[in-house]
Amino acid sequence: MIRAKHMRCRVLYRAKKPSRTGERRVTRYSSLKRMASFVAGAMCRDSLPRAGAAGFRAMQFNFVVSANERAVNLWKRCGFEIVGTLPGAFLHPTLGYVDVFAMFRSLPGSSITT
């Protein structure tokens, strides 16, 4: 990965595998939010099989702020479900008190269901 500064915004470049013609493609993440979402998704996809291989039966996030729609949607795409809500548990700087979710997912090979 190559990091570069451009117009006061950090930009991450990730070199993809060479194509059939041998040229490298480069993906640019111009938004820090998009980059953070990419990193979080990669970490989630990597951690699920590792946790299952280590003998864990499930994973749970206890404090997902409901106003953070990107995070909620990312965890849903990774197979997590909202199993509980803490009403008004987080003081958002602009929205005031917002709900917090507990999100759960059983791991492959586990018999746990929600």
C-alpha cells in the first residue's frame, strides 16, 4: 500500500494483482470514510474464520452507535444481526442522545441461532 497526501486529504492507494497483460491496477480511496469502511470490512472478513478456527462459537459487538449507518450496514453485510438496543446510550455531538445496538453473529460450524 502506498500513502500519499493530496490537497490536505490523505489518500490510500492499493495496488491490485497484475492483470493478464501484466499491468497493475490501482484503487484510490479518496474519502477517509470509504477507506475506513474498506479496512473494517477486511478485518471482519478475516476475523470470522480465524475466530471459528480458534474454537469460538459466536461474535458480538456490544456498542454499535445507531447513527453510524455505515458501521451498522457493514456489520449487517458481514452477517451480524441487531439483538438488542440500548435507548439513548450515546451522546452524539450533533444529534444528541442516540440508541446503541448490540450486534451478534454465530460462526461457521456453530449450532447457535438468534
